[in-house]
Amino acid sequence: MSLRERLTFTLLGIITAEAQDTTKPWKIEGLLGLQAAQTALSNWRAGGQNQMSLGSQQHLALTREGPIHALLLDYSGQYGVLRVVPQRTWRKTQDFLLIVAQYKRILSPRWALSVISDGRTQWAPTYDYAGDSTVRPAKSAFLAPLYAQFSVGVTYKVLEDWKLTFSPLSGRVTYVRLSHLADAGAFGLKPAQRDPNGTILQPARKTLWEVGARLTSRLSLNPTLTFSISHFLDLFYSYDTRLRSPIALSQLQASYKFHTWLALSLSQQTIYDPRVGRGKDALQLLTAWTLGITWRIKYPKVPS
């Protein structure tokens, strides 16, 4: 066999292997929860207040894993509003949006090269309120801020459903879409330059770039057909010597299914960001318990 024929057969073998590797079906797991509540009082002497609330939690994970390549697309979000009668305004009770994309080049059953990209923001503007009036401008909004990261590293499979990724080279950008927030130096940005009268001489940059190291942990468990739990932890440490504490993000979602459409869900987010405050001001917590209509998505289905 000539050298050209050997190279041709080798190339065909590689193409065939790649094709077989990428024809692995997608695995789909998801959770959609909807909640609604209303309290209506009429001459109720024990006291209380008329109110209405709406909420939603969403999670969708798409994975495709073969002997050589693996891909993960993960979305998590939640949104809730509350109206206390006779107020006319609906006010947010929860708001969160996180998208993660990860590619892995499998090296061994436990090790892989990994590339991760993700973005975190919120759905709707956040305001202060004075009575029944909305105090503008917004304190935050969609893409104000946006925290986006891109990192390259290695992934270690501790257990089948628990994976750690260490990225010694990671980039992080904070983007603030709204000019009044950027000029005020919100979310760690450098504020605009102003004269003694407060007039802006030079608008602030809407982006802040950082380079550092990153550690992520992803855990997904299904102990029973009715109970599921997932946890995502992200630690980013900037190489800027002026910053000594890492940024931490923890996201926990758990669901217990009472019926095919009724479930109790827990959603908890913890954010520690020393760039936006010190001590307690740097720590943000959001915990939501919900009992409501829930759809769980799982493909391919696990036989019972």
C-alpha cells in the first residue's frame, strides 16, 4: 500500500470516528415551575392584606458526550412578582438568569481539557418605591450588569455526577448597559470624571476586564425518580494584587415531585462579590420555596 493510500485510509478513519462520536444523542433535563397565589379579604376582622403573586423557576440542561468530545449547555432562571392591593404596581420578588456553555476534550475516563463560557444577568429593571410610586432611574436592569467569563482548563470527574474544573487562565468582564449606573461607578466600575459642580467631564467606561484563575464545581443527582438536586459553584480569583478575595457564586436547585405535575421546589442563589461592597454588603442571598405546577423534562427517559 502506498503512502498516499495509507494517509487516505487514516484520514477516512479519523473522519469516521469523529462522525460516530458526534452522533451521540442529546441528553435533555429540565424543570419548569409556575406558581400563583391570591389573598382576598372582605371585612376580615383578624387582619391581613389583599395580595397577588406570580412566580416561575426554569432549568434546562443539554448534554452530548461521546468518547472524544462532550458539550454542555445549561440555562437557569427565575422570576417572580408581587402586588399588594390597593397598590397598582407589581414589584419583583426574585430575578435571576444564568447561561453556561462548556466544551470538553476527553483525555481519560476522569480527565478532560475544558473550555467554559458563561453569562449572568437579570430579566427586568429593579427600582425603589415610595408608597405607590416607582422611583426612577433603575438600580439595575437586563445587561446592567452582565457578568461574562471565558476560561480554559482541565476537568476532573470526581464521581459520575460530580465534576470539578480548574482554569488557571480565565477572563472576566463586567458590562453595565445603563449609562447612569456606569457613571456612578456601580458594580465595581470606575466612575465618570466630574468637575466640582458634578458635571461629567468624561463618561465612565461601561466595561471592566479582569484576568485570573477559576474553579467550578457541578453536581447533579437523581436519588429517586421523584427527587432531583443540582448545584453549581463558581469561584473566580483575580490576578490583580489590589483584590484579595475571590468572587463566589453558588446556585442550588432541588425538586421533590408529589405528582406528575405537582412538586415542591427549592431555589437558592448565594453571591459574594467584594467589588460591590464590604462585609455584609458584599454578600447576596436569595432563597425561594415554591409549591406549584411543575413540568420535568428528561430525555432519554430512565426506565422505572
